[in-house]
Amino acid sequence: MSTSKHLRVPTTMQGVLPSHLRPSLRGMDGLSEDVIAFLSDGTRTGKLGYVAADGRPLVAPVWFIVDRNQLVFNTAKQTAKARALSRDSRVVMCVDDQHPPYSFVQIQGTASTSEDPDELLDTATRIGGRYMGADRAEEYGRRNGVPGELIVRITPTKVVKGFDIAE
């Protein structure tokens, strides 16, 4: 096997796999237009990977939006993910399309948190609108944009993508 930038591809498959089947390491400095379009399309749930206090890897589903080249979600301060992020800001978010021809984007990065009430209400309202519809956006914003909630912003350090991988 040969090694190429964290991606191990069997030597027998090099040059054989079509480019759309090989994960891309492009976009390491931010989110490209095609990645933003994929992440923003529909109501795909992100799968957030983080590290527990004892070192175990954990994954939690999150609703999110893309804002200023970051992935943004909110969570209660007392959740396992919020506590974990206060100890270790390294995260990964994977978002996939579970329908043929299948696609995914993996964002590795660092998380920062904020309790700014105006930003929290705005973020929670936008997320509510995305996942529950415009007619329920304000309802979800008022429900989730409250004291005790955090805004989490993931700043990408590495982006891996694979689009239309079954074709």
C-alpha cells in the first residue's frame, strides 16, 4: 500500500478508481462552493464526533447551518458534547446523502462557543427554519435560543469530500 496525505489507497487501485470515487483533500483552507452547497441542501443532519473525558470517541446528531465559512449549531451547556468541547475543542462533523448515488462531506476542525443572546436567538431561529420550515422558525428560535444554550462554531482545518460515489 502507498500512503498519500492521510489517505491509504491500495497500490492495485491507484489509477483505477475514477476521480469521483477518490476522497478529495481539497478545501483545506475553508469550505469550497460545492461543499457549502452540499452542506446547505435540504435537512441533512450532521454527525458530530468529539472526545469524552475518558478518551472514548463519541458521535451525536446535530442540526446545523453554514455561516461565515463555519458550521454552526446550538446545544445546552450541560450536554455531554458541550462539556467535551470545553475540555477539547477538536471535532469532526460528517454530513452525508444516504440516497444513490451517495455523497459525503467530512469537516475536521476546532469548535468555539458563545453565549451571546442575540446571536443565539438568530442561530436557533435559522436552524429551526431550515429543519422545521419557515413557518416554525421563530417558534424553534424562542425555544432553543435561551439562557443555558451555547452557540458552537466549527472552524474547518481539513475538509474531505466524496460526491456521487456510487456512479
